[in-house]
Amino acid sequence: MRFSVRLQPRASKNEIAGLQGVALKVRVTAPPVDGLANEAMVELLSKALDTSRRNVCIVSGHSSRTKVIEISGADLTSVQRLAV
């Protein structure tokens, strides 16, 4: 399953903050340096979806705030729960 994520690095806490347009808004405390914010986002999504980190992949947008994420082993309803 693929979906869009809007990442906000250097936030006050790690959280999934609902939707921003059609993208899932994810806030992480890590800075956008050396891929730290991407790693924090992958960790947060894997915990929220109760799946392994290796099942969460950034398909595009590695150096952008808007990313396309692919999750293996997750269904539509579990991803929709994150947006609420």
C-alpha cells in the first residue's frame, strides 16, 4: 500500500497529526540532517501500524518534506486509522 506523507522535522514531539490535504501529517523531533528525520518517521509509522521497520519504505521524496511511503503487510483500514 502506498500513501503520501508530509513530514515536519524538528517538531516538539513525535506524532501523527492527521491529514494535511491528501497527505498524512507526521511530526518528528529529529532534524532533517543525514536522514535522521526519515529514520524517525519510519520508526514512528512502523510502531503505529504494528509492523517491522523493514516493511516501511520511502519510495520517493527522500530529501523532500512530501514523501510517498510504501507499507508491506498493512491494509487500508489500519492506514486510515492513522489519519483520525
